[in-house]
Amino acid sequence: MFDSLQGYYTFQENDHELKFALGVTNRLLSLRSSEVDPNEKLKYSHEIFAYDFTFDLGEIKPKIVSAGNVYPTLDCFENNFSYLKNRAATVSNPKYKAKYNHILWASQEKHRDYATSAIEGYYALLVNGKFSSSDAMEANAFEYHFKNLFILSQTIGHKKEETLDLLDSVLGTDRVSGFEEYRLIKFLVDNGKIARPKLQRLSEYVKNASEREDFERCRQHFLELMILLSQKLGQKTSQYHERLGEYFLGEAHKHSKSFIVHDFYLNALKAFQKSGNREKIESTTVLLQKAKSTIDFKTVKFEVTDERLQAYWTAIESHIDSLINKQDENLLYLYLTYGEQILPKAELLNEKNRSQVFDLFSVMNFDINKNVTGSKEGGVNSYFIHLQNFTSNHLWMVFSRGFRSGKMSFNGFMEFLKNHTWYGQDFTYLNAQGESEGFDWLDLLRPSLASFFDQSEIDIKRNNESKAGYILSIDSLALKFEGLLREFSRMIEAQTIEIKENGTEERISFEKLLENEKLKELMPEDNLAFFKFLFTSEGMNLRNNVAHCFYPARKYSAGGMFLLLTALLRLGAYKFNRI
């Protein structure tokens, strides 16, 4: 990538992509650690801080935010931002010129000139940027930079018209998808003071877009946007509510044999109520009532062949393939570590989908060993349904495509753990007798991971899954996870032991470790919910069932290991400064 600070400057000038590259911060950290000149070290630090800042709606955002733990902060820059001012003045690449100047605009050195330079940088970057909607990451980067440009231009009144014209230049082209067009236009309407002529032009475009056949998948969004624009312009909205209602009726007709038809009828009914069409209200109510008679609550099934669901999986497959096609070998592992669409949302873990009909019965719940649990609750486990039908399939796509493409391997995975997680850090130390104590976590994890990758290679070649072949890898990693969690808790100075009333010392349970406030402040709640479901009695209780041999051989599978590896990556996504 680059081997010196000057090499980084050259890298910046040659970086012609809209998105920011992965791995830059780690490379700068590595070079800084080997630098002996304190002045050069400081320059590396400033570049690391600058790279780790992002912006949201024009506002500067640190990389990490938790109670008492914010990184980076503007206070990290020394000497009144002199280094950053110099880089803002000397760098030619508009992407980095925009970022340096935007940071300065957000600092106590705030000056209109910095905002102006940032705007000029963003504008030049987007005007000259070459990308298409087929490159999802670049298209998302366009949206990111455009929003920053728009907010700044609105704030100081510089290049306001040019910015709006810039958006006009990409609307209706293959550079952004219909969904991205919708998000960008809605962003303008929600966040800017747009002159009436421009609003009318946008309204005309949205009206035409809502009628385009190739925008069928996002027609609902454009109709809703048309309603919003009509309200802004003081125009009647009834015709667009009417069209929205007709759209939902059309979708209901397409899914006439699906449970989801009721949702479409309800949405259509709401739209017709807002349009004031009494005839449509009555006819839709009749359709909704008839649909209710087709439900058999004893055997309700959810279809998995729905067109929208198929479109969702197609988009996921396309995204995974785009990661595989990149040169960076770490993208799949980073996606498993940080991807927001992979895991069920945390709120599903505690969601109580309990029908009132359950009150008519005495409900008993059983665990995997047919023991009656203490819970008197009954109902649908939303978290498990999502995990089984979405997360598991999602992970299967990532791993199967990763294995077959050669982008996932034992050596590659171990190298990623070494360089991108805290597992690769040295936690050993010498005791008073000069003996090594503590853990080398990579050595402890190696047998499980080696067994998994070896078995996966065999399964791919035979085109058949051997459940018995994953017993060793799952048993080992499931049990190691508690040790990893305890090590992590110690490093963030969370409580790991407690003293009982009789004075004896006792380790805090796995469940209590996950409830520690320091852990909650640092760890994304979706990750914590995933750990709870995977390892405690709130879900699969994998750790306990493996430890006590309650997990039957038929339940072992590659899919179980996919879940464990995802948990491993997400717990490891940190680095610690050890003194």
C-alpha cells in the first residue's frame, strides 16, 4: 500500500476512488510504531486521527463513541492544527482536500475559507468521479460525499445552485440506482431550503420516475416522495394517495396466496382513506375481510419465494460477489465483523410475540434436554426465526462463496485474526520465576479453526456435508469463547470476579459478564444479543450444551461453525494498548 509518510502522500494523490480504502489506519499505525523521529511520529498520529474521522450530515463524527471513551477527538491535533492546515493547503486530491478542510471547519480554528475549500473539494471529487450503480460501494460513497457537500453549501451559501445541478446531472442515469435517487432527493427535501422552481423541477422528475417501469421496485418510495413534495409546494396530494393505494392493491394481487396480502390491503386502505375515495375504502375493506377467512391459524406458513425476498437475496449475493472481486483479501472477514445486515436486531431477542389465545391454556416450555424451564411465556421466537431464515442463509452465502473463490482459507483467516483483532496481541508475561504465563490466543484457537477449514475443504470436494466432521471445531470454539470474553472483560476493566458472603472468591457467570455496563457501552447491542442467544439459556445455550454433552451429533454442522466464527470476529474487533 505504502511504506513511508511520503509514500502515504503519494497514495493519497493516486487515490481516485470515492470511497476511503480499508486498512489505511492499520498501515499508518504500523509505520508509526517503527518510526524513531518524534516529529515524524506526530505526523503519523495526525494522519491517523484525520483518517478515522467521518462526517454525518456535515457534522464531524469520531470513530468510537462510548461513555468516557471517544476517539478521535479534535483535541488530538497539536500546535493549533498546524500540520492539518499544511496538508489542507498542499494536498491536490479533492477527496483529501475536502476532508482536511472539513475537519478544520469543525474545529476551534473554524473559518469560512475552510468550509469553502471543503466544498470545492467535494464538488470536484463528485463532478469528476466515475462510477455506476453496479458498484454499490462507490455509489454509496457518492451519496456520503454529496450529503456533506450539500450541508456545507447550505450552511455558508457557497455553490448552492451548482450542488443542486450536480444532483440533476446524475438523476436518470446509471450512476445511481432508483433507491439511491429516492434517498438523495428526500435528503434534499428534508434538510435544505430549496427554492420553489427547483422543488417544482424535482417534483416533475419524481412524478415521471414514479411511472417508470424500471423503477417498479421503488415505486412506493417515489409515490410517498411525491406526496411530500406536493405538501411542500402547497399542492393537493389526494391523487398520489390514490395511486399509492392502487399500488398496494396491485402488490396484494401478486401475493394473493401469501399471508403478506393482509399488510398490502391495510396499507391500501390507509392510502384510500387519505385520498378520500369512499368507494375504494369500502371495496378494500371487503377484500381485507375476505382475506381473513383464508387464514388457518393452526398452520400459518411464511413463504420464502416472495419476489421482494428474492430481490433481497439477489442484492446480498451481488454485494458478496463485489467483495470477492476486490483485491483486498480481508473484505469478507471485515464484512462478517462489521456488516449491519447480517445479525438479527437486538430488540427481537426480548420481543414477546404472544397471542392472547395462549391465556386459554397451561403453557409448558422445554429445553433441549426435555427439561421443563421456569418460563411460563409462550409464543413465536422472532430472534430464532430471523437467525434461521436470514442470518444462517446470509452466512452460508459468505462462507461458501469465500471458500470456492479462494478468498477464505485457514492461513488467510489466521492472518486476519493476527493483524485485525486483539487475539493477535501478546497477552503472555514472565512471572517472578521467569516462566511464561498468560495466553497466546491464536495458539489456543488454531486447532478448532484448522479442523473447520480442513473439513470445509473436504466437504467442497465431495459436495457433501459431514456433520461429524465439525464436532471437534464446534466443541473447541464454543468452550473457548467464555475465556475470550473473560479476557476481553479484564482488558476493559470490567468486573470478572465477586466475593461471596463467606469470603470466598468466585468467577462471575457468563451471563453476568454480558450484562456489565462497561461491556454494554463498548459493544454494539446487536452483537451482545447475538452472544446471549448463541451461548446462554436465552437461546441456543451452545456453550452449556456442548460442555455437558447435551448437544446431539445430528445437530453439528458447518452452519453452527459459521455462527461461532461470526461471534469470534465480532468479539475480536478491537485493539488494546497494553502498558
